Amino acid sequence: MDKTKYEVVFCIVNSGFSESVMNTARLAGVQGGTVMRAQGTASKEAESIFNITIQPDKEIVMMLVPKDIKDDVLHALYKEVGLETPGNGIAFSMPVGGVAGIGRKRKVGVKKKGEKPEEDPDHLKSEEKASEEKTEA
């Protein structure tokens, strides 16, 4: 059984289209993303094979999304900023095994020197380990 709750969606577009990516993704339910500047490396041969002009300056938008909306996000991105659009984008996803900083907010006190540290909060453990512990309880 797959216990992954999140997927990371990457969308690589021509420079200047990351805002279009995020606007489209938000309409599909995504909360936010991270934009990274990149340099494409496709050859002239790839341009002729795919019948496209490759712009070397790219933007990569990385978005952590709940698994249940991943397909909607990918389809929306393909439609709005895909290869047949000026954004000339591609999008793909990968499963995420563990996430920190999302979900329940729990305060963890600062320990004084010599005190035994608290066990890691559930949201800092891998999803699989946290799920196993819940099953055992």
C-alpha cells in the first residue's frame, strides 16, 4: 500500500512564465511554490525533432502538492503552459517520502544543556515511520 501523502510537481518553462505556472497551479489547489532559475541544454537536433525553438533561459517551479490533486495540477499546467504554448513547458511529478514543516504546528521547547531531548515531533519523521507508530498504538 502506498503511504505517500505528497508529491512534488516540477514545471520547467521558458523564462518569464513562472507566474503563469503559479496562477494555474493555484487554481488547481496548490498553495505555493519555489522558482529556480535554470539554463536549458537541449541541442539543435532536439529542436528539429520536436519542431520547437528552444530558449536556453528557463524557470523551474517546484510545488509540494497533496497526492490527490497531483493529476489535476499536471493537466492544468499542460493546458496553460505546455509545449504548445509560449511557455513551452513540461511538468512532471515525483513521490515524496517525508515532509517537515507542513501540517500540524507543534511547539518544541528549547532544551538546556544536559537535558534529554524530546522525541521528534510526528511532522519531522518520515510519513511511513509516523504511520507505523500510529498503527502500533
